[in-house]
Amino acid sequence: MNAANASPNTSTSATPVEPPLVVADAGAHRWDDVCGVLIAGFGAAGACAALEAAQAGARVRIVERFEGGGASAKSGGVVYAGGGTPYQREAGYADTPEAMAAYLQGEVGDAVSPAALERFCNGSVAQLAWLERQGVRFGAAMPERKTSYPPERAFLYYSGNEAVGDAPAVPPAPRGHRTKGRGMSGRVLFETLRRAVEAEPNVEILRHSGVRRLIVDATGRVIGAQVWRVEPGRAQRQHARLARWADKLHNGLPAFADRLRAALHRLELRASRPLDIRADAVVLATGGFIFNREMLAQHAPRYLANWRLGTTGCDGSGIRLGVSAGGVADSMERVSAWRFINPPFAWARGCVVDARGERFCNEEVYGATLGHAMCETRDGRAWLILDAALVREALRECVRGRLWAFQSVPALMLMLAGRKRAATVTQLAARIGADAATLERSLAAYRTAAREGRDAAFGKSAAMLAPLARAPFYALDISAASRTFPCPAITLGGLRVDESSNAVLRAEGGAVAGLYAVGRAARGLASNHYVSGLSLADCIWSGRQAGRAGAREVLAAREREHAAAQPAGKKSTAGAPGRTGAKVIPLYPHTH
């Protein structure tokens, strides 16, 4: 769908986006800066684009609205990789690109073509090796059992639905490669990439600067961008403080964090000055739009009650910029809602029902699979039904198990303060407002499946079925709107792009010349169903593709300029940037 009229600028903290500035004569325009590849956004996707472009010889300018990192730095640092990585082999798993592609096809669907998915899977081992050359480290130690995020000192795990059920269609293999580091290691991943970027002599970073407008020539080719930079000094320091505290307080005080974002937005409007930067290629790496409530209301209203996962910069600015230049947004209704009920492990042995009391899913599936079913088919309402034995087991795991605080604390709060309890199933139905007959029927069928060791309805593995026979019975509210047990969400849709270069595509076909989109600003591998690590893997994959394509744009531009300057009939001797022949034409002949 085209989002030309569906990407509002009215959000209280979103970057305002203006229609492109048309420059008929680029040579006569007053430019404040010139580069080969201009990258908007400095998260994992932007960093990888910068590294590839710079290592191909292009001069790169990164403009970042804040300090850098984005949602990538707040993530768990998990990269989805397979096909026989060194860590899979060390852990004793014989994965292949074909098995990886066969599994991912069920998750990815039509988000990318089978050929693009095959290229991604065939290149997965090499991509992990590329990350290691930038300094990122991984490991082969695995957790004892399935979890939403591995404990300290565990770095390889089943991060999706690979091992769900007693007979998976594809031989399972762990493909979640967590970056080595203490705690949530997304920050470690990004900081490693940041250091690699800053070590590149061809890269400059302009922080506290947001792209508000693309610059195009008379043909519609993107030839640069208008960047609004917060003035250095006191204004920038205040800008940094507001951004830092807004993101830091978001989990505990979201309403107050939003007020800080509104103040941040007012500061940007008041204290920013424009810079026109010329570039042969512009890469949009600005993230998704979960923090733009108006865009979310227009495209994915089912998820307005979910917890927003990301940072202030996830405001859809890159998507809106791409649409303003003729691009088309796609899969904008796709959102990943993370309803993890494991750990505690005992929870996943319970029975999940909707508001009426009807069971609707396999409880051992990956959290985003459960969240999708809950939000898309049950209006975001669900209850987890447990008996006394499972509650005791879950409490013990939360107190004594090796769980992260973000796993154990919300679970404890829900079991101790947010539960409904009753001596019988009929009484429990009354406590939660469900239909008693429906809930009785759901639990009777579940108990039969547990007794027989076979879940014909949803395919849950026998080991994960529990008899649910010991009173009292408990209902835990795991709905999307729960504030005791939040259900985080990220957006998955973005600009439609060419699958081999990440060039932004027009609705009528063909590319917007000079413009690329990566990560969650683009439709990509993760735009159908999300599994842990797939979004980061897509950021890295798409960022690298766009970086290489951007460097090719630089070379093509220099060759065009050289050909135009050659006497008629004389053969061009221009070479690639950084290679023999490159000195014939200065790579960056423009001056301020």
C-alpha cells in the first residue's frame, strides 16, 4: 500500500518530513557539505551500510538524530544465523542452508522471494564471519532448555519455533547467536560496530541531526538531503539529556517519557539549523514507526495498546521520506507482538484461552507467534490457565532459577498481584468473565491431550502438556494491554525495496534513483513473522547490500562526470574508487 497520505507528521515527537526540494542545477546550488553516500540513521543497519560503502572506497557521511544505536542497541544482540556456523558445529548441530531456508520459509512467507531467502541463507555463515571481522564475538554454550532469552554465559539457542512439537517438519537447529557480553548484549553489538565505523577514515558522523527533506534533481533522482542539526553547545547537551532520559524512563514512566519527547521535539524545532548535503546515494536507516502513534493508528490499530519497543527515533521518518520521493510503503499493518510465557518454563505447560475461554494456540510456540494469534484473532485478550502445581513450580523458578530480572520480576508480579484464583473451573470462569461451558470444554480437551500424550488440536509436544488437575486454579491476564505483564511490539513494514540492492521502489515499478532503505525502514526478511535475531540479521544483511550499492552509485556518478568531460570519441579511463585508475577523476571533486 502507498503511504503517501498515511504517514502523518502530527506525532508530538516525530521528525517532520517535507516534500523533496527540487534542484534543477546541482552545480549552481549552494551545498553545505558533499559526500558519496549519505546514511540517515546510525543503528546496526546504518553502521553496516557505512562499513561496506567506506570499505569500497566511498566517502560516507552518517547523520544521526541522537547519539546512535537506536533499537539495535536496546535489543538482545541476537543475530539469526545458520547453515553450519562454527558455533552450531561446536555445539553438535549439523545445520545446512537448505534446512535453514526450509524453516524460515514458513516464518518469512512472501515478505521476500524464495530466491532472496536462499541468498540470505547461503550467505549466513559468511555474514557471521564478516561481523567477527568487525570485532563482534559469539559463542557455542547453550541454555539447558528453551527460553525467550538465554541466561548469562549462554550464547546459542532456539530463538524461534524450530523445535516446537514432537515432530518438526524441518530438522531443528539452534540459530539464535547472541553477541558475547554481559546482560542484554545489543549495546555490545552496536558499540563494536560503532568502533569499527569510527576507525574508517572515509566515514564522518554528524550527531543530533535529522533528515527532514530529500533533495532531487529535475528527473526525480535523489541527489542529497536537507539535514536539520541541533546547534552545538548548550542546545545539543540538552537534546542529548532529553533523549537519554526519555528512553531510560520509558519502561517505568511511559507518560512522563512522552512528555520529555514532546520537549525534545520542541527543542529540535527551535534550535536546529538546515544543512544541504549533496550525495550520490542516500540510505534511509531510521528504523520503524512504533513511536509514531498516528502512523500506528492508521496502519496497525490493533497494536495501539501494546508496549512500544524501540527508541524515540522509531518514528517512521525514513518511511515518510521515501514515500515523499515516490517510493511505496508495504506491509505496514505487520507488527510483531511479543507475548512470551517462557520462562518461567512451567507457564508454557499451561493452557492459553481467549476472553470467552476458548483455547486458540500451542502454548510452547515462540512468543511473537503467540502474540500474533492473540492480537490478530482474539482482539489482544488472553488468559493463561494454571493449576496449583504449575504455579508453585513457576514461583520456584522465578526465585531460584537463573532468570533475568526482566523475565522473573514481571512474572512474579503477575502471579502474586495480577492473578485470578478459584477452587473450580466454573468459579474461575466467573472470575474472569469467560463462558463457563467454553472454559470447561477447553480444559477438558487439554487434560485429555495431556493424559494421552498427544495434542491433536494444536500439536503441542507431549512433554509440554500438564494435567491441570490440582486445585486451586489460576488465571493470569496476559492480554496486550496488561501493564503488570507488558506485551512489547515492534513494527515490521517499510519501504518496498529491490531485493539485491535495497533500492527504494516506486509503485508503478522501477527504482527511485539514488535512494535506498534498510532495516526496519524497509520491507525485508522480518516483515511477515518475527523470530528472535531475524530483524538484526536483516539489518546487517540489508545494510551491507545498500552500502555496496551506494558505493557503486558513487562510481557511476564519477564515470558520468568523466564521460561528460571527455572530448568526443575519447575512451574513458576512470576506475573504481580506491583502485587503479581512480586517480584520473577525483572521487569528490565538489567543493563547498
